[in-house]
Amino acid sequence: MRRPAGRLRPDEWTLIFSRAHDVFREPYPEGRDALRLQVRPREGPHMETMAFSFPLATRDSAELELQALDGSAG
């Protein structure tokens, strides 16, 4: 997915992990969130596939990096 040139993207995204696993191609099932996080996107290298990683993890916290087709949200 490519963004049109000059189009601004939000400074903050909502990343949702849902309990609803059986809803392919259906509207988002409100109220079935397992976890909802506010994250700040940042530019990253081009990726052909989606990848999740935890580049920094301690006993009490972790940094999740989600790399998608055209960047990353950390």
C-alpha cells in the first residue's frame, strides 16, 4: 500500500489486537479487543511482508516494532 505523495499521516495510530479470529472480510467487531495501544509511526525500510519484533525488552516493558509494506510503527 503506497501513500499518495504529499499526503500527511496521523502522528498517532491505534493498534488493536482482537479476540475475533473468525471475521475475515467483515466489519470490525467492536468490543472484542484483547489489547488496544496508541503508537507513534515512524519511517522504516521497505518491507514486502509484515513483521513483528521486540528490539528492546526488559522485565517491565518492551518496544514492539511492526514493519508493514511501506514503513513501521513502533
